[in-house]
Amino acid sequence: MAERDTSEERATEERIEQQVKAEMEQQAGVEPRPGESWEDVARRIEEQVRSEVASWLGMQPSATWAEVAQSVESHTKASLGAWAGATPSDSWEMVGRKIEARIRERAARWSGVEPGRVADWDEIGRHVEQRVRAGLARPVGAPEGADWATVAGHYRARIDAQLRERFGRGRPAGEAPAPEEATMGTGEGEKIHREEFHVSGSELLGRLKALIHEGNIRRIIIKQDERVLVEIPLTLGVVGAIVAPQLAAIGAIAALAAECTIVVERAE
């Protein structure tokens, strides 16, 4: 009885093994062969895969893996380096040099290096910096060849002028609030008290929004080194309509200023 059970188990295992082999061969596209060893199955699957890869590369199906790898390398070099003049016979080092030279040539041409001149990356970098600086200087009227400090000064003056035109018509540019304005009446029973807060540029918008939402602010003045940058009058009942577009413009100040002073006129 035990021998018969053992024989049946062995037969079941062999049937399962043959079925698994047949399914693997079928999925790999090779013809199943009953009784074939695992080594033969693996060899025929490997041959089928190699043949398909070789055919995809335009090679003979009998090509070896070494020949397939060489063809893959040649195709890769051609794809990466053809536009730079590289060939499949070039070494990877040569392909890299040709690609770098072509990129450098195009960067030099865009940056304004004299045609035909072979420039290194340092020279190209200087030309790119000059071109970018000139492009930024032109819209704000900075002189040709101006350095970065001059260009930045022209941007600052342009932004100050636009902000004063929009928000600060009542006070000349750069003039600080008069000391006698620190406490004043409104004519309607309110007394106005002035407070000052020193904030960094990154904190400016957040602090400004918080102050506006307090509800009893009548005017906000933003200064830097005693220069008035923006003056915002806040009329009770129309705060939201007035301030919303102004906050967007004040973002320019936050980007330029390392530190600002917020002067708040608060109704008591």
C-alpha cells in the first residue's frame, strides 16, 4: 500500500513538472517537448529571447549575446551622439567630448561670443551674465553696460515710483511722517495713536494682513531707513476692496527689502 501511494505521488509530481515546463515554453514562444530536462528548457528559452532581441536590432537570429551587446552599445552611441557628430565607432569618452563641445558651441553662439571663436565655459558664462544683465537693464532705462548694483537701483526707483503713484500721493517720496501726527483727532470723537513695528521682508505681508484685520487701523505706512515706501489709508467699511490689489504690489517690497518698519495709525 505504501509503495503504491509513493508511486502515485511521484507520478503526480512528474505531471505537474511537465505542465509547468510546457507553460513556460509556451509563454517564451518555444515548442514544448515532453520529457525535456530543466536545463534544456532554460537553454531553449534563452535562445528564443536572444533571437528576438537580435531581430529587433536588425541582426541575425543566431547572434551571440556579445554581438547583441555590441549592437546595443552602437545604437545607444548613435542615438545620443549623432547630433554632435559622434559615430558608433567612437569611444564613450569621445562621444562625451563631442556632445560637450556641441553644447558649448551653441551656448557660445547664443551668448554673443564672436562667431568662429572657440570659447571656454568661463568666457561663455561671462557673456551670458552680460546678456542677461543688459536684458534686465533695458526695460528700466539703466545705461548700457551698467553693473548689477546700478540695474537694481533702477528697478528700485521704478518700483518706488509706481508704488508712490498708486498708494502714496499725499506725501513726497522718502519723507517720513511728521512727529506731530503721532496722536490726532478725526473730528468724529476718535483719537488716533501711532505704533511702529520692525519686520523682515519675509514677515511684511503676513504682519500687514494681520493688522488690517484688526479693524481699527486707519492708516498704514511702510518705511525703510526713514524713507516712506507706501502709504495706505484705510477707510472703514471698504477695507477689503481697497487693500486686496495693494497687497499684491506690496509683495515687490517684500522681495527687495531685508527689513521694513510698519507705522500703524490706530483708532482708540
